Amino acid sequence: GDLFFDLEGDAFAGEGGLEYLFGFAERNGRYEARWALDAEAEKREFERFIDSAMARWERHPGFHIYHYAPYETTAVKRLMSRYATREEEVDKLLRGRVFVDLYRVVRQGLRASVESYSIKKLEPFYGFERDVDLGEATRSLIAFEVRLESGSGAAVPDELRAEIQGYNRDDCLSTLRLAEWLESLRTELAARTGEPVPRPALREEERERERASAAEVAELFDALVEGLPESEEDLDDEQRARRLLAHLLEFHRREDKSTWWEFFDRCKMGPEEFVEHRATLGGLTYAGAVEQIKRSTVHRYRFLEQTHEIEVGGSPKNPETAETENLQRGFCGTVLALDEAGRTIDLKRGRNSPVPHPAALVPLDTVNTKVLRESLLRLAREAVSSGFAPDSPRRAAFDLLRRVRPRLAPPGGSSLVAAGETPLDAVRRIASQLDRSVLPVQGPPGSGKTYTGARMIVDLLASGKRVGVTANSHKVISNLLGAVCRAADEEDAERRAVREPATTSAGRGPLGPSGGREPNGAAAGRTPNGPPGPHTAPVRGIQKANAGDGCPDERITETGSNEAVAAALASGEANLAGGTAWLWAREEMADTVDALVIDEAGQMSLANTLAVCQAARSLVLLGDPRQLDQPIQGVHPPGADVSALGHLLGESPTVDPSRGVFLDRTWRMHPDVCAFTTEQFYEGRLGTRPELARQTVLGPGPLTGHGLRFLPVEHTGNTNVSEEEATCVAALIRELLDAGATWVDRDGVRHPLTLEDVLVVAPYNAHVAALRAALPDGARVGTVDKFQGQEAPIVLYSMATSSADDAPRGMEFLYSLHRLNVATSRARCVAAIVASPALLTPDCRTPEQMRLANPFCRFLELARPRGRVGSLRSQEVLQN
């Protein structure tokens, strides 16, 4: 019953590519081709293929699908997720090891005298001759895909399709012959050694409780999409929301599956691949036991120089012993210490552990999402039973799904920010008027998002409301809770100052975001002559957090108990509570607060946001989807893969004035830096305060002054680390520090420039390590995600990669507009990109790649050249 499978696809056809030919051969050489020239046919043929595979597996328990290279399994996962169909079946096929990648078998089992392990190069070894000339086939593929991308695939001449089908047939039959040849080599090896060559064991199918959960999801999915039109254009807002909710029910399972699939794919790699892969740690040798901690032993291992994603505190797995059904067999200890310079890693595990010492480590980062999935199921049941009724207790969640503008009591005007009102004033007013609705607040870099959110929460507490705070991390939650406590103190101080005007300086108000000054009264959102009362409501907070991760303010009680948070809110002991989505999605937390504030909502998935909606009457979403986006592992149906704020903004870079509040002034960036940021990322809506024009750097070299700099450094062949750029960055910083450079702040005050005043950002951990090695101790160096929310007078963005073709994760990662925005907008005075000039001339093959490259070219246009750095070809690059 085995199949030998090959897909032909065009990554640039349609919305997101098209697998236009499904071809497979059987053991007897019988070949079948199924064409799919549009998305509807692609979905149909995908389902047909998977159904056929499941039927064959049922008839033949030893059934396998052979393919060459991972393209086919990657495409199967993508199609499954894109169309939200056959997910259980695909998962079973992958878990059961039905798919067999012969490319991996060849790489790990053979050494052949060929320049590459392309199947075409191997065919002479097993005597396969193709019917279709490869040159002719290539020309036919190009001609066909040009027609497909222009929308005229259905009009392709029969002879062209026949040529492509013949090429695909050759690929399928070649895969069959390769499998037969490998089997013969296996038999030969067993005969020569006198020992059997074992085959991988088949894994058991899913447990019964997983099937029951899947059945309920399927039932709710069917109920939500029942009667909906097939075409997106025919859906109204409620129908579109119902379909989106149906697709979100499996969001967490799709994410989990992608994580597990990737993990087990990595476990199958060979020794060299463990060293080469960006995430795994290979080439480990045991150095001995170094310490006893209670009943555990700390074992030390040495490793080769390499890039990896193993972290202290993690529990990576041993790929030799990891199994789906009993993952503890893969446990080899908790990472206690990691010395990159000395290339040693310490693993702590039980003193009597029988687990063998690992030769490689594979990271595995999973969390139990059961509480989130169950909350989404409750929301789906409510949607099915109430039909999105206006009196539903989950109206805010339904508003979010349908992108309904904030509903206020009393109703607001066409623009949420009234004439003459600042965005800060508007947020504070609107939050108290929300009527079971959702308020999005978009806060660009340095615009005072946390400052605004904290004062909004203080107002809500003062009006007797219970407020919840959530985000993706305890650190972000703690930061906002701490800001609320400080804001409450400042509000009290301001009210006292209003009653005793002699205690304040004339014409000066309280501190604003980033230490700037708001005009008198503006920070409180009201005139100084009319405070609502003698003091703010006292902050009585509680936070569910890991030990040591909570807010340090004494008004916030840290607890490890979900029940303690629920009890404190119910009794009135607490009026402010913080916790991640795993707290607020619990059934017992339903309706425990009046307003739930989601910080960094541009990074929280729509699925998780809907899961926590149940906790509050209304939601406030603070964040910016134009900065770092939510981390996604899996492939999801359109619309199910976005953040909450990303969902509300849609294709627009900024929030519609009638549907949310845009914080339109930065308190951080010099106008010359802000000019690039607002033009490229915010439709020109982000302005800067006039006093920020005073900010400048005084010293020698290309980093003096203010604005943008592009500092080209010539190098070739670098992927994720550049010693040339690390040397350049070190020289730039040393030049400033040795000369005693200074910088001027927004108030015109001059400060000595120190190492703390320079932020060095890189896209890759490997380059971060190189930069740290080149810079003095204490330098602020890290990846983009480590520095969101931070700032410095000077920011250096060192990109490491020599050219777009060298980018290990493709242009989409290296040229990410989210990362470019965050990296450059940390700067108060100077934002500089240190990079290979070849990055500005990528060979763009799609409109999306052009869109990614354009902001870098615009950065170069706006940058001011100041001198040379090392042996740079700066004049040529800057003039071009």
C-alpha cells in the first residue's frame, strides 16, 4: 500500500502560494496525478489525498508515504492549517511516522561521490533514467508558473501540462527506485555484519481523552460555520466573526502540534546536523561530575563552538532517548550553568538517574494550554446558544471578533478623541465610559503607553472599579502594576499641589513619560482647578506570579495561588489584580473585574485575548502591532494568526480615530529620528515634542550630532555573526568614550556619555555573543526583543548577515519591519545601522520582499554620512 509522493508548487501564486500538482506512485509503478489550479481545488485535492492515505493505512498497518526532502511534509502541514481541515488525520500520520523522508535517510546513512544529495545526482547509482529532459522540464515549469501567477493557469496548453506531469511522474518513480535501492543496501549491510538493522518502532495513536476533546471541538466548529457562505466576499460581519471563532478553537492545538513536530524532526537529525542547526547543541563530550546539590548531581559537558537556543533553567532533551509517549526518557537534566566562552554546559539531575549522557541537546519549550482552550470552548458555546446577542455576558468578546467600535455610555462622537482633547485625556475619559466593549490604544515608541495606562487605571480605581492587568509575561505585568502605584502617588501629590499652589513651580506640571513634563493638569486628565476629590483610591493589589517575578511595591501582594486572587477580588480585599492569561482564562475568574487591561496587546494572540475576555465587562488593549509581533509557531487559517490589536487594525498601520486612540507624540526621539519612524511605520501620524530637538551627541566620529547613520562594513559569507561588524562597533564606541564625548538631553542639560548610553542591537544570539566579546563589560547588547521599552542616546543596529541570500531565516526575519522599527526607535539622539552594503541591494523575487527592503533603502536616503568606519566603501554606497 506504500505511496511515493511528490508535490509541484508555486510559492508566488495566489494569496499564499499554490500546490498545483499532487503526484504519487505505487509499488507496482502505477502513477496518478491530481491537478489543483486554484485554492478551492487545492483544498479539495489535499483532502482527497489525506483521506486516501488514511484509508490505505487502515488496510495496511505498515503503510508509508515516501518523499524526498521535507517540502512535502511542510506543505501538508501548511495546507492543513490554512484550510483548517484534516488536522486530526495529518497529526496521526505524522505521529505514526507514516511519512518517510528519504533525503534524511541518505544524508545520515550514505556517503556518495556527488556534489550534492539532490535526487537527480543520486539516480545514476540506482540506474534510474528519466523520460522527460530536465532542461525541457525546467522551461515548462517556468512557463506554467508565469501563467499561474498571472491568473491564467486554467488556459495552459495541454502539451505544457503533459510535460510537467511527466516530470512529476519521473520524480515519483525515482523516489520509488531510490527506496528499493536503499532497502537493498540495508539487506547487504545486515548480511555483511551478521546483525539485523532495526527499523523505527511505530508509535501508538492518540489517547482516548484527546479524541473526546477533538470531538467536542468538531461539534462546535460545525455549529459555528453551519449555513455560512463559502466565499469570503459573501460573509457579513457576524458571519465572518463566527467563522473566525471556529478557526480559533484549534489555535492552541495547531501551535502545540507545530512545536512537537519540529521537536521530533530535530531529534531525527544526525551528529553534524545537531552542530549546524541554529537551535540544537551538538558535539557534547562528558567532562565529569562537578558538584552535588542535595540529591542531585551536576554533570559538566564540553561542546563545539556553535549557535544554539539552549538557556539556563531550561530542560533540553536527549534526542537519542526522547519518545512521544514517554518524554521523561529524553530528560537529561536542568541547565544549571552555560559558559559560552569556555564552551561548557552543566546539567543537574537526580543522583541515581539511569539516563545516558547526551551527545546532543534539543530544546523543547511547551506549556499546558488546557485552561485557554477550555475558555475558548465556553465562548464558542455562548456564541452558538446566544447568536452574538446584545445582552450576552460575553458581548465584549463578540465586539472584538466583529471589530465593533468602542461602545460608550453616553455614546461618543465620530472621533473618540474630542476636539481640543489630548489622547491621554481621551483614554482616561473613555475607559470609564466603556459599556461592555473594547478600547484599543496604540502606543508607538516613546509615546507614553505605560504612563497613559497607569493613569487610566488610577482613575478607574478612584471610581470604585475593579481592574485586572494581563500580558504575555510577568515582567510586563509587574512593570505596569508598578507604574500604577507610582501614578497613584503622583496623583495624590498633584491634588495636594492644587490645594497648595505655592508648593509647585510656576508653569511646570508633573513628570510625563520618559521623564518629560506635561503642562499643568494634563497628566491628570483634568484642569488643576477641578480635581474630583481629595485623594485617589488606595491601591490594594494582588499578583499571581512566579516567586521573585512580582511587582516589588508593597501595595501589590505576590501569590502563587489562582484561588487567592479570585478570593481577594470577591471580598474587596483587592481592587487591582495582575496575572497572565492562564489566570484570567480560568472559569472561576469569570466576571471578577470591571475592566481588564491587556498590556503589549500587539503581542498577545487573538485566541488568548478572547480566552481572557470572560474575566471582565470591558477590555482595554494597550500596545502597538507595528513593533514586535506575537510569536507564532504554527500555520493558521487567515485571520486566526494575528494579535488582538492586529485583528482590530486589519491592514492599516494605525488605528482608525473612530475605533481607538492613537498616542500621537513621542517623548523619546529627536525629530530627525522620528521623521523616519513616522513616515515608514505610522502614516505620518506620530509627532515629536519641540524640546526633543535639543537632544544631540557631542564628540568625534560618525555618531556625533543627531539623526540617522548608515555605516557600511564590507564582508562576505557571514550568516548570523560578523566579526567585522563587532570590531567596527567596538571601535565606534571606544572612539566616543576615549574622547570624553557628551550628550545633551531634552532640557538642554549636558551629560558625560557612558557605556550605559549606547544600546547595541543585533538580530541573532550568535552575533550578540560576538558583540559582547568585543565590547567592554557592562555594554548593553541584546536582540531586538530584549530591548522593547528601553532607550538610549545612541542605538547601533548591527545586522551581521553579508547579503539577503546569506540570511539563515530568510529576508522575512532579517528585514522584519517590526524589528527595524523597534531597533531604530530606541534612540534619543542617533540611530545607526551597521551592516554590509550588499543588504541594500537584495535580489527581491516578490512584492513582499520589495516591501521589506524599501524601509532600509529609505533609511539610507535619510541618513547623514559622517566620516568613514574602518575600510568601508562608504562613498560609493552612500552616493548610490
